[in-house]
Amino acid sequence: MFGKRAADVDEAPPKAPQAPPAATTYAPPPEKAAAPIATRPQRSEPSDAPVPARGRSDLPKATAPAGGPKATTAFEQLQAAQGPAPATQVVREQSDYYHATKTTIFNALINTIDLAQLAQLDLKAAAEEIRDIVAELVAIKNVSMSISEQEMLVQDIINDVLGYGPLEPLLARDDIADIMVNGASRVFIEVGGKVQLTNVRFRDNSQLMNICQRIVSQVGRRVDESSPICDARLPDGSRVNVIAPPLALDGPTLTIRKFRKDKLTMKDLVKYDSITPEGARVLGVIGACRCNILISGGTGSGKTTLLNTLTAFIDPTERVVTCEDAAELQLQQPHVVRLETRPPNLEGQGQITMRDLVKNCLRMRPERIIVGEVRGPEAFDLLQAMNTGHDGSMGTLHANSPREAVGRLESMITMGGYGLPSRTIREMIVGSIDVIIQAARLRDGSRRITHVTEVLGLEGDVIITQDLLVYEITGEDAEGRVVGRHRSTGIARPRFWDRARYYGLERELAEALDAAE
């Protein structure tokens, strides 16, 4: 975890603005601060770069052309164009003096402590040791900061050494759905379905790359020039994607799909108007009576959240096996087996694909198989599983409508090279998929379940579907939010009526469909 930081010691620290010769000079930190963590004999003293004096004219400043207005940062320009947006103020605005001081203190800390011994401590003890040493360094360097600024400086450095650096305040907020880092100086977040630029920035691309490597190494993966693309996850299940130079031209690009600490339920979806109470009852019956479900939608439409919600209707006595590229599903049942794919190693060997996992599921005596996302030839194996006694299986895929979802399934099976006739593939789809649930993110950023569609059968070579519930947009309110309503199409007895009756849920289904009209 700390090995990458140790490499930074041999690099020349960033040049800070030079103070006059009479400025404070460095002295080794007191023995008390460094005693619990052995110091390196050859690096027993901190860096000699002085802390820049506040207000010095030689600090880097953004200057405007002669006679023109004062230049602003890109963040300030975007704020001026978008208007005030309090949500973008993730951290307090920090001056160039603060960043230069933080860099100098950080380099002095790295030259003072022994990272190998620090790595042997638990996080709480390591944080206390770093706090003590940074406090000593701040006092020795005569840093001109308020108490609150010093505390912020200490916490930032602790985050840099032990955590995820500038990402920590973003990861702590539960209202953020996505974090998008485009190089060291551009960090965007999605709040309420809207993407906003924040004032968070990294020291440089090297710090960002170190944090990316720290994240992916926690799940046994790597990202570097030889393997510049990586999918991983955070300990809480948040999905992570990293693409590094030379593929990313402007520095490492990190994308985090955050998961809420409190798992959403169907009641929450009703509260957020994603579905009506009557529609929620229909979905509950669909999940409980072991229909084979395909959840379709675009990027960020809430497919995984909806899949998590539907798994709440699985009977606790059933054995469930999940297959994912990065394990992010949060099933609450007691009998769950979680499987995750594996990328190839340095020699290009040892890769385990999604298809390998789905095929292996069939030998694990599953009652339900859940595939996090179907995106390739594993679609054939999932349909085979659904059609051979594993009722109640679920999966997600990217498509813009239920009709397009059916077409994508067919195309993915064809790309697998099976050489099956189109009619055979369509018969397999009809015999496997019972219900397609379409999720969408609307133009105002809200997420809605737009279709609950069942697959009926074949007429000639055409797959026939019928909608049970649809979402109709009727307009927008004064604040620009989309206004619409869910309505039933009037289908009194869907195709899975007999299945619902087998599980004793036909009355619940009839009442829900009647109330939805």
C-alpha cells in the first residue's frame, strides 16, 4: 500500500516559491515525533525547501492581459456561466499558498518517516503518527495559517498517505452518484442527475496515478502502461474504472460509480417517483413468482439499483449465485455465492471471463443465477440456464427500449460464433425471458421505470411483446422537472398469470393491475 509512496522519496520535490535567505530554516523533527516510526539514517532530516511566505509577490498568480479584466480559473468561469451551485463546493477554496505549503510539508514528511514501518501499523495508529509529525513540521517551518487551515492541511496529508487523497470528501457524501476525474485538475461529480465541476484537484498526475493503483491493488488488479485499462471496486462495492496514459492523453482518468451506504428499497423507488405504488406491487409479484427478468437501460439509468431492489423479493431459502465483472450487487439473502471475473496476468494467462463463470454456475446447484451485466457471448449461457430449470434468473444489459433489448440479445449470441439460425435464437429468447423492465434517465436527471414488458412468443420470425405498464411524459413544471405518469395498458391477465397463481400471488397481481389503470 505504501510502496508506491516510498518511490516518491527519490524524486526532487516540486519547487516552491523561494523565501529570502533570512527565512526560517529546517531542523530535524524532535525525537518524540519520529520515535514510533523508525527514521531512515540517510534521510534523517526533512527537505530544505522553505515554506513560501503568505502574500509574497513571487507566488504563482493568474494575471490578466494589460488593460484587460482579471483572469479567473476554469472552475470560476464555469461557475459564472452556470450560476451559483453550492453543491460544487465540495471543499473550501484553497489558495496557491496552501497548495505550495501542502506540497512542501508532504515532501518533508516522506523524507522523515519510514513508510515500511508505517505500513505495519493499523490505520488509526498510523494516522495519529502522521498527525504528530505533520504538527511538528508545521511548527518548525513557522507556517502562516489559521488553526482551521492547519487542521485541514493535516487531514489532507493523512488522506494522501493512507486514503484516497482529494477523493475522500467526495466519497464521504451520499448524495453523489458518480465521480469523474479527468486528469489532476478536473474532477466532476453527478448530483441529482446533473454533472457539475468541483474545486477538487490533485497535486499532479503522479499523485492521481498512485491513488488509482492503490484502489485497484486492493482487489488484486493492476493498472500501468502495460495494462492501462482496469475495472475494479471499492470496499463498499462502488464500481471503479481506470484508464491510464498513454491511452488517456490528459492524464489518468478515473470513474467511480458510488453506491449508497443505505440500500434502496422498492419503497424508496416509489418515494422518488421512479414507479407508482401499484407498479411496485406488480414488480414485487414478478420478482417473487420467479419470472426470468431482463433489466434494460442506458448508462446511469439505474439498472443495477433496480436489480438490487428486485432481489429483495427472493425467498431467503433459495440459493443464489451472482456473476459480475466487479462485484457490486448487495444481496441480503443468507445463501448467496458471489463470483467475479479475473483479467489476464502479465503473461496474458489466467483470464476468467463472464462466460466461464456462467457456465460454472450450472454445476453449483443454483436456484437463481444473477448476471450483473450481459455484454457478450455469456448471453447464450444465461438463456440456456433460464430455459433449463433455473427460473427467477436476472440480468441487465444496455438498450434503449424493450424491443432493442431483444435485438441486442440476438446480436450478442450471434457474435459468439454459435452459427445458430435466427429463428432458433429467437425461440430460445422467447422460451427464456418472461419480463423486460426498461429503466431510463430523463432529461432533467431523474430516473424512471418507463416500461414493464412481457415477452409473449413468436409470430413467424418476429418476437411479440406487450407492455403491462408504461410511463408517459405529460410536460414539465416551472423548475424544468419532467412531469409524467405511469399507467396500465389494460392487460388483465399477463402471460405469467399461471406462474403467479402457482405461487399464490394471482390475487395480488390482479389487484395491482386493476389499481394501476
